[in-house]
Amino acid sequence: MSLLNILSQSARRRHLYWIVALSLLLLATFILSLCVGERWLPPNSWLSPQAKIFVWQLRLPRSLAVLLVGAALAVAGVAMQALFENPLAEPGLLGVSSGAGVGLMLAIFFGSGDIWLLALAAMAGALLITLILLRFAHRHLSNSRLLLTGVALGMICSAMMTWAVYLSSTLDLRQLMYWMMGGFSGVDWRYGWLMLALLPVLLWLCSRGSVLNLLALGELSARQLGLPLLLWRNLLVVAVGWLVGVSVALAGAIGFIGLVVPHLLRLRGLTDHHVLLPAAALSGAIILLLADVLARMALTSAELPIGVVTATLGAPLFIMLLLKSQR
């Protein structure tokens, strides 16, 4: 057996180990999420009459939503970093989540209360910002300039939402600002179809490892290897916009998951997108579940917005990555 085959088999075994380990950790974290709340409910009490309403009607839909949104944001971050050829690309930092928030604001402003229309409006806003960023990326801006462009777009969207909330007399728009801090407190089984809307796009994107490997090589190399760039860019933009838009419609703006997770995995040697994408989905779900548990347990009389938790943990890491990228 050649040395190349031995190394290839060793890498596959290591990748399989990571996927299995992360899957088991996700299962343990999900069980913990179902146990935590105003009352601690261990698994052996879940079938009791007193626990059924807490576990099956309140905590289970919330935990499923957290799992899916965490996975969606992490995978969207991986896709954006390959799409923009920028290690700092992430839906929150580049203004994509804020664009989804503007879409939601406009839908509420025009009187739409239907959850599907809100989700479609959020997706439209996320797609618009992603397309604008892609146009700037085609001009071969440096990483810092592209990042500043995304930050500026995010600030414009945030300013639009702030003005709308300040000038509005309706309760819905005033609640929007708090909701945009991110949270799952109102999620129940009514949002089940919205959760399912994330699943097919998430699975499809996780199976596009070969495409993202080619995109990560750069535009010229990907074109020389026969990748239809325009087609795949459009498909990936739609996929990222879908995942971010539905996630924002479901839970508000939650930042740094799409930045932190891919970098943590790459530091562990997971650079092949065939394993990076599923590992990011599992890790994003784990991290957001843990953040949600922390948000529920941090205060005795209230619940922290989960966006505050992820920003507190993710912002220092982002500063470290930004300083490292400028060296």
C-alpha cells in the first residue's frame, strides 16, 4: 500500500472520528437543553404528566429551532467564506442578517403578520445584501475593504430599523428591535413548518463539498477545473439567503456563529469541505444550544437575548482573527 493511500485512509478515519464525536456531543447537548428551564426535568421524568407540557410542548420545539438555526448559520458562514474567498465572511458581520431584518421591518410596516410572508421578506432582504456584496467581491477588493463594505451595509440597515422603530407608534415595530437581538422564547410548534424549511437547503448545502473546495482555490483555478462559476454562485447566494432569512424570521439576528465555528474547525485541521460542512452544522448546533442554555440560566427572573451571549463570546475571537489576518 502506497504512502498516499495510507495518509488518505488516516485522514478519512480522523474525519469520521470528528463527525461521530460531534454527533454524540450534539445528542448530549440536546438532552441538556430539554432538561434546563425554570424546573430541572431529568430524562426519567419526561413521561410524567407534570413534565409533558414543559418538555414536549415548550422545550422540544425551542431546542429543535436552536439546533437548526445554529447549524444553518454555521454552514452559511462556511459557504460565504468560500464564495467570497474571505476568511472573515459571515452573515452577521457582512450585513446579511441586518438585510433580513429590514425585510422583516418592511413586511410588518405594510401590515403582514403571516409567518410565511415574514420569512419570505427576510429572505429577500438577505438575498439583496448578499448580491450587493458579491458584486463588490467581483471587483477584487481586499479582505479589509470587503469587510468594511459589509459593515457599512449592516450599519445602513440598522439605521433604517432604528428610525422605523423610533418613528413608529405600532407595538409590532417597537418589539422588532428587541426581537432582532436574537431569541427563541416565543418559538413553539406553530413554527414547525418554518423549521422544516431550513432542513432541505441545509442538507443540500452540506453535500456541496466538492463545489466549495473548488471555489476555495480561487476564481481562476475553479474556472480552469471546469466549474460553472455563474451557476454555482447564484445557487449559493440563494441558499445562503434562504438559510439566513429563515433563521432571522425564526429567531432574530444571531451573530458570530458563522465566523467562529468554521475557524475553530479549521484550527483542528478540518479544511476539506466534504467534512467541514457537516462538522460545521453539528458544531454550530452545539454552540448555539449551549448559548441558549446559558441565556436561560444566567438570570433568575428573566432570559438573556441569545444574540447578546453569542456576541459576548464571539467578538473577542473576531478581533483576534482580524488582527491575525492583517499580519
